[in-house]
Amino acid sequence: MSRAEHPSRRRVLAAAVAAAVAGGSAPAATAAGATDTGDAESAPARYVDHRAWITYADWLTGAAQGVRAVAGARPGVVLAAPLGSVDYTDPHTKTTAAWEYATWTSPVRALAVPATEVIASWNASTPAATWLQVELKGTYSDGKETPWYVMGRWASGDQDIRRTSVDGQADGRSTVRTDTLAVDDASTGLRVAAVRLRLTLYRRPGSEAAPTVWRLGVTGSDVPDRFTVVASAPGLARELIVPRYSQEIHRGRYPEYDNGGEAWCSPTSSQMIVEYWGGRLTPAQLAWVDPSYSDPQVCHAARYTYDYQYGGCGNWPFNAAYAATFADLQGVVTRLGSLTDLETLIAAGIPAMTSQSFLKEELTGAGYGTSGHLMTVIGFTAEGDVIANDPFSADDAAVRRVYRRREFENIWLRTKRYNASGKVASGSGGVCYVYFPARPTARQCAALTAVGVPV
């Protein structure tokens, strides 16, 4: 079981839209399941609009001030000639330091689906003495604009700044909840109709180090509420061999990174898939971990996904950005519409992490209930049931589970549910992390594009 989401986090997954760094310069609007209006057989389409900057041509479309676009196998933007320096006081260390900076600002992009929720995410390299900030400005459906909202202050390490989300951002019409910009009252019809993103890249004065961003994206979605979803038909029997790690063997470890155990479902799941793709940590990288601890790489993942403002390891874009710190790997956060989408990924050899909330009796064989939990889908049985590496397990050997297809699909895709007190609570609405190679094969590209993650 994962602990409940922090109160300050998004509309606690209510009609959650996932963030995606998917894309290309053109939008990718993808069907995303069905609404529940009392009849689970009625299935009006929903759409998620992905916008991203990932190619050299994409980076040339932005306004560059002190950064330059770089071509090659992994195009991006890199800090080149700083505009000047600014002081930044880290709210978590209380230290103030000067930083040189440069910016890249995207063009305004209209969303094909005016959104109630928007998330930005990124893949980047931040060497020592560097970090970055991602901001988002939205244009409402009535033509007014949001302020520039900070969607994350991030570094792959923690020696220079503490990576952090920023609380207290609102304009009376929308609010940033950890990593999600949400319209405050969707019933008014107000939507975010267009977006633009701004990168600010920082380095210490006099340093030659240069942060580089390879992927910057935003996903907007308008997700109607539903308690149940239309069932998909089984279409694949395949199991991927993915490392198995238990979060529970880490219970009580590193209180400064949220104390291990049930709080570490996200980094534990992330580490499983990072290692599936060949990502390995060196002894030097793991030297800080207590040598008596098993699976020290999970401790590492928790430390390097930890959001100091949120006070946990469950910041979605921070997990995707962590995955992309490994060589030739990229990560996105998205929403999928059915288990058929997951079958499409598994068929191409791509495992995925899903977010779900459920009562103990709603998922046969789990043995627990949760208000928010990440697990890794690694395949499907011949009957179509879900094979998952569930980190809420007593030990690594117990991680592999088989869950009933219909139960799993519903608890993952619904946006509304009843909690143990009988009150209406939120569901994840199909939230999914997808990590895959920086240069995917043709088959992987086809599968990712088919589920709305353009590459």
C-alpha cells in the first residue's frame, strides 16, 4: 500500500490528467476511455492533447535568450551565454547564492482539447553547479491569461539546490497543486485553451558547466468523472522480465526522504523499469547508502526523486526526469484509455507504471487498500489478467502478482470512487509513467504513437 496523497497535492488525483512529455511539434489527441453517467456501456470519446519540443526544429521555434539549440542524436537546448545573474534563496536550506541564467520560451500552443488540468514535464541533464526551472502560462477559454506558474525547480542532484515544487500559486481561477495546474471550478465551463512554457537554465557564476534539456512537454486534458469504465477485451499474452523490488523492505529507512516503506512506491517502481532498460548505478553513486541495506538502488531512487516541498517521492515529472538521467533513456507521464493501450506497449517490450486507488476488496489478491499507489505492469496472462510487479510486497520474491483484468482496469481508469468511509473520493483516471529508449525501435515508436506518446 502507498500512503495517501499529501493534502497539498493536485486535486488529489480527482479527474487526474497526466503529464506528458510526449509529442513532436504537432499535437497528438488520443482517445482516453469512457465517462460513467450511470451506464458503463455509454462511451463518449475523451481526448488528451500532447504538446512537446523534442527535435532540433522544435527547439528553433522558441525564443532563445542566452541558450542555443543543439542538433545530433539527442537534440535540445543548452545554456550558452548567460544573460546575467540573479540571487536565489533556497527555501529548504535557507541559503542564498548567485546564479547565471538564460531562458528559452516556447511559442503559444493552442490545445486541441481545452483543459481542466495541465502538467509540464521534462528530460534534462544538470551537471554539478547547475539546475533549471520550468514555468507555464495558460490562456483561458475567455482570452485571459494565468500568471507564469512555476511547475518545478529541478536538478538531478541535491548538492546545489533542493529540487522542489512551489506551493501557494493561484490566481482565483486556477491553482498549481504540486505538479498539476488545475482549473478551480470546471463546472463553470472555464478551460485552459492554450499554453506556453518557459525554461530558465542556471549555473554558478564562472562555471563552464551547462544544463541541457532534451525534451519539454505539456499535456492538457478535460477528464469527465466516472465511477466505472467500459471493459476492454483481452488481446495479448506476454510477460516481460522486469527486476522485482519491494518498497516494504525499506520501511523506516531515510526519514529525510519520507521514511521508506509505503511512501516509496513511485521510486521503487521507477527503479524497476530503469533497470529493465539497462540503467545501472555505480558503487560510487551508491556509496552514501548504509551498506547494511539491501537494494540500495531503491534508496537512491527515493533520494533523487524527492520533492522537498511536497515532502515525498511521488512528484510525477520528477520521477520521469529521474529516469531520463540514465544514459539513452527518456521518461514521460501520460494518461492511457484502456488495458488495450497497455497491451500495445507490452507487445513492443515496453513496461509501464500505473497509478490507482482502491479498497482492499476491490482488487482480489492485493491484500490491502490504498488512496494512491504506483505499480509496474509487466504483462498479461492468456486469460487477459494483469501481471504486475507490485512494490507493496513483503519482499522482492513476492512482488510479482496477477490481478483480475476487470478489477484492475476499473480501479486504474476511474476518476471517482467510494472510500472506506463511504464518501466519494478520487481515482487516478489512467495515470501512467512510461520510460523508453532515447532512440526507440520502429516497433516501439509505433506502439508509443498508438497510445498517444509521439516520439
